[in-house]
Amino acid sequence: MSYSTIWDLESIFPGGSASTQLRLRIEKLQQQIAEYHKSVELWNPMSDDDYSKLESILALQGAISNGFTQCHSFITGLLSADTKDSKAKVLSNDLFSTLPSFQLAETIFTKKLADISTAKWQELVSMDAFKAIAFRLEEIRRDGNKLLSEKEENIINTLSLDGLNAWSSHYDTIVASIKIPFEEKDGSISHLSAGQAFNRMMGDPDPVVRKTLFQQWEKAWSEKAPLLTDTLNHLDGFRLATNKLHNVEDFLEEPLNYNRMKKETLNVMWQTIEANKQPFVDYLTRKAQLFGKEKMEWHDQDAPIVLGDLKEKTFTFNEAATFILENFEKFSPKMAVFSKNAFEKKWIEAEDRPDKRPGGYCTELPETKESRIFMTFGQSMNEVSTLAHELGHAFHSSVMWELPKLNREYAMNVAETASTFAELIVADATLKEAKTPEEKINLLDTKMQNAIAMFLNIHTRFIFESNFYQARQQGFVGEDEITEMMLAAQKESYQDSLGTYHPHFWASKLHFFIDSISFYNFPYTFGYLFSLGIYAYAAKQGTEFEDQYIALLQDTASMTSEELAKKHLGVDLTQPDFWQAGIDLVLNDVTQFMELTEEYLK
């Protein structure tokens, strides 16, 4: 079957950025917010004995949240597929202008929950109507105790539109303006978008192409660095200012609360990784040697290893879809059926063309109970893995549609579990099909790229962001200092093992500029290792694990990360044993790689 590489947004809101239905939904959203605000104002929890009003308030809150997400996902899709869609930028501003009034109502609601007496609160969460969402209500009540007055919170939320949110949007505008010139083999000059340049720079088999593009890439981001210095400083400065107003002293407190994990768990995870880094450094050095170099270059980390007469396997989009579906079927028939539906209904934007934003993502459409996946498919095994990754996200969402809205709000760290699990299925499937040592080396390397990203690249981001926040607390951080900070973080994380580094990586990495959450890094590593534990368990259970797996996913927003791991895997995340077990699985791949490549050094 032939699948489209261009997604269907018309079935969501017809007419693109000129959609009348979208405009009407935003208007309805404003009406719902006004109704919600009125209901919250009138609600007196201390005199509400049956709490029927609370049920109505929560239902309306869920409807508003679903509506906002539906509109936001659609508008984001328009901007991702065409960064020059100026009408979509206006729509985004219009949508976000509804937020302060909703956030004000949320503040009032949250503070009222926090003011309920302990005895009455216990009575409330024990009622049948609220038992299922008791964990989430407890979180809201906890957060309510940190809030300032309604007026002060409203001022902060209103200023966020032209502060935190605006600076994040400003980053997108800057990225859209980047065009990187590149001379093709026929002598013609291509002007690549940031996304196109990155894909070729990291995956092209020609080392000259990779090196040339990396030089142009660094140059392009260094030219934008003065603008991005302002952007990063004001984004994180805004966060630090609001933290201070709420008496939050540790800049990691909010990211950890959001991810529902203890700092102890985070520290143990990184400590265990640090204790195991040498084999991964050795792997990178060996890979560099296979390229005829003493040390690994930054831009060669994801480059394919092609030895002997190997013709590196490539996939058309249809071939990738077929391969993914066949292997999903072996682990989870339900995931295979779901993914086939996603291909057939054109939920995936994969075409390689100019003016698309870089990167990939999966976004929810809760009102239609669908998802959309954005990426630029480049026919390599890496893109097949990315496609599987995003389908894992979409499947995670799909098994939660029938849960209460509050119990569908899972955090980023566990969100990365289903996606990475899906990647592992595909990676192991390709390895099993390998027919020669050269092919196995190539595929082991492709699989290892994920581990290197999680243990070294993302650790770099965590070190950098931690150091930047510490410096930003003292005042504005200059461009040169930021760049030096990034260089130092890369050398620390990679144990000074690379031949070249990427000083302006801080400017090119979108994750540092996202307004919704800071430290958009450690959850990836958590999800990767957590999924390894699940994958190892699933391999022993076979298809019998499918229902257990779905049950785990359905609990991801209803308990802490530590509780989730204890309930479904019987492990303690605050101890190094669990993290070491996951790393040991990857070390087996490193050992195989080192043994298979030994003869190619002679």
C-alpha cells in the first residue's frame, strides 16, 4: 500500500490558517473560559456537601483544555509545515491571548482547593466521583499552596504573553530565517533550511559533505548568536523571576515536580551513567578510527559506518511503514493496528521540502481523539527510528483517551517511555535481519546513536542548562560566556574525548528555548532507561505483556515515577541497580561492536 508523506490537517479545521471553523472554535473557547471563570467564582467548597458543582467545574475545565490543545496542535502544525505562514503566527497570538483569563480562573480554583480543610478534603477524595483523580487533585492542591494572590498571578500570566511566550516564539522566527548555502555535486547551490541542513550534516555518508555543512552550520548559528543570547537570557530570566516570587529557590524544583520524580532519582540516574561512560567513549573513539581519524568529530557521531562492500540499507516511506508495522505486530498487535490507522488516515507529515521547521514531534488532538506526527523523512535507518518513536507517542495517547482528562496529563519523562520502547523494537528487528558482519556493525552503530545521545549529548545539555541557570541568577550572561559554557559542558560530558566540538550547540538546540518547560533534557534519558527495563521485561513475557504494557501507560499520569516503577516493574528508582541493569543492556551492544570491528583496524 502507498502512504502519503503529507499529513491531513483539513479534517481538523478546513481552510488552513484561513479556517472559519478554527476561528469559531477560538471564539467558543473564550465563551467557555468566561463560563468557567464565573462557575469557579461562585463555587464555595466549604458549603458544597455533595460536590456536584465541582464535577461540573472539572468537566468544563477539561473541555477548555481539550479545546485549547486542539487549536494549538493545529496551528503548530501549520507553522511546522510552513514556517512562512504569517497568518498562522497571528492565529497563535490570538489563541494564546485567551490564556490569561483561563489562568486567572485556574488560580482561583486552585487556591480554593488548597483552602479546603484537611478533614473535608479527605471526605472529598474518598468519594466515588473523585477517587480516580485523587492523585491529580492532590497535586493541584499542593501547587495551590505556592500561589500568590489572584491579582498577582494574573499579572504574571498576562506579562508572560509578551515575556516568556514571546521570547520562545521569537526563537522560532529566527530559526525560520536561517538558510544555509550548500554546493551540490552538480555545482548548483542549494539553500537548506535548518532542518534540512541538520539531517544531511549528521547523516550523509560523505565525510566532506558532513564537514562542509558543519562549518556552514556553526557559522549560521554564530551569526544569530547575539539575538539568541538575548532570547535565552530573557526566557530563563523570566522563569527565575517568577520562581523567586513564588519562593522557589531551586531551579530544578519545578521540572522535577512536573516530571513527578524525586531529585534523588535524578541524581542516582546521572551518577550511574557517569560511572559507566568509558565504554561509550571507547565506542566513539573506535568509530572515529574506522573513519581514519584518531578522535571522533562532533559532526561524525551519527554518520553511518559503511565497511567492505556494504550498501547501506535505505527505506522509502512506504518500506519504513511496512517494516515498522510488521515488527510492532510481534510485540503489540494493538500498537500495529493503531499505527496502520495513522498511516492510512494521513496523520504523518514526512515530506522532505524547504520551509519546514527542524526536528520531529507528535501532538495530540483530544477533541477528535487523534494525533499528528511531524518529521522530515530522509530514508535512513535513523528516520525509520524517528518515525517509530513518534508512533510510540501517538499510541501512548490513544490508550488514554477514555480516561478522565486529569489522568491523561502525563509528564515528559514517562512520555518518552512508549516512544523509546517503539524505537527499541525497530532497532532490534533490523539487527536480527543482518546477514553479514558489516551490516551488523552498521546497524549496531545506528542503535548505539541513541545511547550516545542519551548518555553523552543529553548529559551535556543538562550540565549546560544547570550552569546557565546558576550564572543567570547573578545577572545577564554574555554570548561569549554562554558559548564557553557549552564548550565546557561538552568536554565534561564527553570526557574530553572528541576532536572537534559544537560551541554554538546552545543556539541550535530548540529545547533550550521552549517556554512550557525548562530542562527539556533529563526526561529523555529517564524515558530511555525506563523503556529498556520495560523492553527487557516484555521480551520475557512475549505478547502476553501487551495488556500489562497498556496498563502501565494508562497509569503514567496517576502516580509518581517511583510509584509507577514499583507497581509495574517492582523496582526502586532511587537505587542504582535499576539504572545499571538498563545500561548493561546497552553495554552488550558496545561489546559486540568492539569485537566485530577489531579486524577492521588492522
